[in-house]
Amino acid sequence: MKKINISDKFSQFKEVWTPKVIAESNGQLVKIAKGSGELVSHKHDNEDELFIVFKGQLTLQLRSENIVLKPGEMYVVPRGVEHCPKAEPDTHFMMIEPSSTAHTGEHHTEVTVSSEQQEWI
Amino acid sequence: MKKINISDKFSQFKEVWTPKVIAESNGQLVKIAKGSGELVSHKHDNEDELFIVFKGQLTLQLRSENIVLKPGEMYVVPRGVEHCPKAEPDTHFMMIEPSSTAHTGEHHTEVTVSSEQQEWI
């Protein structure tokens, strides 16, 4: 493989809440996404989900508290924990999660991007 | 867990080639390390190793080529691939790898930090 420049990858798409896969490692996918506004509350019963923010502000709204992530900050949402991501306009973030992870967990909505639809860039 | 500020974590230690664990997700550990000079050539037979550089320059010297990573760049060294990391002074980088991953693979040298010795910060 070639090395990956993360900001180059962010420059290749504009859609929000549409994860793009940029690498695979040990059965986990490295995905990047842009966010703006609110996604939908969901959980992943069998997968922890690692978030790293590169630009903007991503709030992971949990039932117990809000985790507000700015650039250079990260958080792991443990499996089974309900979270509703909310982002300031033009927020850029990375997720690392098993390839089995469903985008919006058990909630299939019109904004859901199935794993099969998640494009490699 | 609390959110993690990655640069705050880097400010908590000075040693080079001494991975510190900052998070766990799906059986993989998120580690950060500082590098300067050369480590030792090694491979991990069963683990892919994801590198992300935050500061400085990290060169992954493979047998086939040198992968030169600057801030915002990443690379996955596939399992079984020999690599010798080399870094400019005060290079900061992250590794994500299974908890089973041995620091310098099959090469146990005086610079090796065993998994048990890799401190959580």
C-alpha cells in the first residue's frame, strides 16, 4: 500500500455522515467522515467505535453525558452504548471500527449508509 | 471513560521508542510514542500495525522501500513485513495494534519494551 495523507482524503468528498474507508488493519476499517448537524441515535451491540476529530467539533450525545470533541481529541464509544453524533458545520473526523459495524446500528433510516455502500477512497 | 486529548498525552512523557497506551477498542490498543533516531528492524507475524504521525517525521524502512510519514499521514505495516522505524528528533506518532503485539517483534533487544511494561497514561 501507499502512505495515506489524511487531509488529501478529506478533500476528495463533500457529503456529510457518509463514511469513506481509507484503510484496513486487523479486520478493522479506518473510515473518515464529514459531519454537520445531527445524525441519529444508535448503538452497536458488538463493536466499540473509536472517534478522532481533525477539524470542527463533534459531540457524542450519550444518555449519561455529552462528549465534546475538538481537533486532536478522541473517544471510544463502548459497544452497547447509545450515542447520537452531532457536529458543527464542516467537521472532519475519523472512525476505527470492525468491518461488521453498521452505520447507524439497529436504526435504519434514510441517512443510513450500509457497509456495502461505504466507498473506499 | 473521559475524552482523550492526544497532545496532552504526548506532554506526559519524554522517553523515545517507549509506547504508552492511551485507549483500548475491540481488543486493540491505541498507543502513542516519541521517536528519535533508529529503533530496530523487526516484524509482527500475526498483527498489522497502523501508524499515524502527529509531529516530526517517521520513516518506516521496509525491505522494498522507505515510507516517509509526516504529520497527518498514516500507513499500515501488514503482518509479516519487516520494518525498521527511524525518526527525526522529537517525532510524535500513534500506533493502533492488537494487545498481543510485541514491541520489536521477535527481536528482543535492550531497547525492547515488553507489552507488560507498556504503561497506560
